Amino acid sequence: MVAEKKYSFSFTAASLRTRELTLVANHVLVEPIDDIEGVLGHGKRTTGKRYLVEMVKWLNVLTEEQKELLLEGNFNVQKEITFIAVCKNFAFIRDFIIEVVREKYIVFDYEITNGDYLSFFRRKAESHPEIDKLTEVTQNKVRQVTFKILEQAGLINNIKSKMIQPQIIEPQTKKVILKDSSELFKIFLYSDFDIQTLTV
């Protein structure tokens, strides 16, 4: 069985970069920033250029309301919007959160083990041949950055103990999710029942 859409793993170069995405949103949507590549790369323009290309992709999957919130919201809101952008852009991370993290959270199992990740990774490799093409070094990087993003988004306490944390979404973020797709609540670990109560 081959999946319809290939997984992209370019998130390994970025993790959850809320400040950078906000900066790029200002650059693209408000007013161009002088030497944006130098700013993003802290003086290293090649690194900055890579970040810029990546962040523009993230920005492009957001709705107009989500982009507006990224520009005007507080840091918590900006972080939530950045997390939405990551999950919209990277099906691998979204699938891991919904199929593993959320499922464990719903049954009150709050610890993610390396075995949980490995089972998910192997299962996805059956329908995603691009996974088999990853070198061992890249596979390790994908695992590390996936957990780093979960930590930065507040879904787990830290990358060492990997304990799942309850999620409280800012009201403004809830509004833009409802206008977009209620399915997005799943990346914040909402149960189907919780989602229904929000959408009624």
C-alpha cells in the first residue's frame, strides 16, 4: 500500500520557530525587512535563506485570519498558530500527534515511550516508501526534532521524560480554528466529544 502524499521532513532544519515565522510574516505581509536572510540566520545568510524558504511555506498554509493572529496575537497565540502551520505542513508530525499522542492522552496514558514512536515510524514506512530512503542519521534527526517540536508546543513536558501535558488553547486561536477546520483541534489533543461541544 502506498500513501497518496509523500511525507516531507524539512522540519528537521527548523523545529518550532515562532519568532522566525512571525518575523517572516511581517516581512511578507506588512513591510519588507532589510537583509531578512541575515537577520534569520544571525549573520549567516545561507542559513537565513534556508529558513526564509521554509517559513514562507509554513506561512502559505495558514488562513488569512490565522496570519493576522500571528502578526497581532500575544506570544502564546503566535506559538499556537506556528504549531498549526507545522501540523498543516508536515503530515508526519500531525499523524504522530493524532494517532499516538492524542490516543494515549484520551485513555489517560500520559507517557510517550521510544517504543511508541518506533511502532508508529515502522507502520508508516509500510505506506510511505520515502521513509525507507532516510539514512540512519536523518531518521535520528527526525525523531529528535519531532519530540523537540512537541516540547516547544507544550504537548510534552520535555524531550527526556516525554510526559503529555493538558492543552488550553487561547480563545482567539479557537475562533480561527473553528473558521478553518475543527479537525485541527485534534493536534491539541481534543477528544471527538470535546470537538463536538465546541462546534455545536
